[in-house]
Amino acid sequence: MEVAPLVAIDDRAKKIIDESNYEYFDDLIKGVGAFKVLKPLSYKFTRAFKLGSVDVMVGRWLRLRYDFQTYGSPMEGDSALHELFVKYGDRLIPFLRKPIRGDFVKLVRLARRLIPARIEIDEYLLPDEVGDEEFEIIKSVIEVAEKVRRHNKKIIKEMEEVIAPYVIARTLNGHTGR
């Protein structure tokens, strides 16, 4: 039995999909980075709430603490942080420094408006599978990806406007924001 050779999907389509996926993760990083500009979140180290078997702690930054730990581990990973802010951001507010609470609320609301748009299409299709119908599907996916990209860029711009005063203050004070 002879196997048909595989052909790559249209290079332009692949490039747009790859860029869209990259920009989604880039937007996610920028969105989480906006929250990091508000550091320290609190001058106290406090348990905000329990998430399963883990305590979510608020201090300079967020930490996850298991029962056997004293301080826990700093929360890292942009996807996990984004998910925490979106799902549980409201539960963190009472534990934050008062001067940042309003802007934190704005950032949570904006983060909830980011559209997760990771696109996955098989990179290779059999020649007899690539027809007009498949081409139209790929084309419509690309159009949706473009709309989502524009929407997310607008949200990120709004997030940057919220944190602009903090960035300026840190710059004037010589802080790097880390």
C-alpha cells in the first residue's frame, strides 16, 4: 500500500496562526506583568483563602503554601497567575494595600475580558484532504484570530494605562520593578 506524501498547509496561514498563538502568550505575559507592577501587594503576609489543599498567601507577591510549609512558594507561571486573577481576583482585594485596590480591581476586570485564543490546526494534511471547504475553514479561523488579536491588544493597552502611573513613579524613583 502506497502512502500519499504529506504537504504543509499554506505557509501564510501557518505564519498567521503561529503569530496569533505567540501574541496570545505575549498578551498573557503582559497582562500578568501589569499585576506585578503593583508590588508589593501587601506589607503583611496573610492567608487570603484556601484553594483545594493549598493556601493562597498574599505578601509582597502571591505565594502558594501547603500545610507542611511555613511560607510557601512564590506563585509563578503566567497561565496559572492569569487564571488565579480571573477566577479569584475578587477574593484577594481585602488583603491588598489600600492604595492599589482600585487599580487591582480594574486590572482583574480587564484580565477577564482577554480572550484565550490559542489556535491549533494540524500542520500537515493529506493532499486529498485539502479542498475548498478546508481552505475556507482555515481562512475563517484566521479571520477570527485577527479579531481576537485586535481585541486583546486593546485590552492590554487599557491595562498599560492603568499601571502607567506606577511605572512612571518607579522610573522616577530608580526602581526596576522587580
